[in-house]
Amino acid sequence: KHIKHSAYFYPWNDDPMGILSDIRQRWRLIKALSGLRRDEFENNTPQDGVVDRVQVVRYPSGAGYLEPHCDPYRYQRLIISCYMSKKGVDFKSGGFYVLDSHEREVDMESTIEVGDMCIHYASILHGVKIVDEGESLDWNSTQGRWFLSLYSNVSDHVKDRDTSKSIEK
């Protein structure tokens, strides 16, 4: 469960500014650390099963959140997030957390600076606490928590595909 705005970019999209190629150079290093070929999945289309996806997300002030979950790790063991906003500047409260071995929330947002990259195992339970809970929601505002995610997803063309798993708290 989540409330967010997302924009998705795929390798087959037009990229007139060369943004995807800049991202791909860095992504290849993380893929190698994960035990994948550096160019694994990057030329795939949905019919191939697994595709690379760049996602830009805004969790809007007053409502944005993501329930605690872990991501599938069959095709991508390391999750890659790049942070595009700062708590205390772009939003006041809430944000990214991980769950420790006792399922207690550990706030990570206070350690994050704009431009930071987080790399973590897909199996780590994580989520986003409601951003600016109690504030009025304005879908047209740019306020909120922003981040960019790099992920190799199993496409809808795969029957019984592996997806994120939520947990009950």
C-alpha cells in the first residue's frame, strides 16, 4: 500500500537529454557488485521477462507513505535509491525507515542529504512514514519527499511474477 506520484523511465524510452545513459553507467557498477553482468537486463523489453526501470517518486506532504515491505531479490539483490529532497527543507516529518531485527522502526531520513545514494539488500524490511502527517494534501505542489529508484522488475508478461512483499505490523 502506498500514496505517491511516480514517473517511470525504461531503456526503450526516448532520452534526448542523455539522463538514462548517465544513470546506466552508475547502475552497471551496482549490478556487478550484485553478481550480475554489468549490462544485465538493460536491453530487455517486457516480453523478455525482466526489465530495467528508473522510477522518480514524490511522496506528497500530508499523505505520502509506503507500507513496510521487502523487495523481490531473485533478479536484483541490491536496491538502489538516490535522494532528491531533504527532511527539514522539502518536508518536515516522516520519511524513509528500516525495520531492525525486532521490527522496530529505525529512522534513516535524518542521515540523508540531497544527492546521497543508498544501496541495501532487497530483503531488508523498509518503508516510508507518512510525510508531513496532519498537513493538508496538495497534489499539485512539489513539496514532499522525492527520490529516484533503479530497479530490475519482472514484467507483467510473466505469469505468477515475483513482486514486493508487505508485512503486517
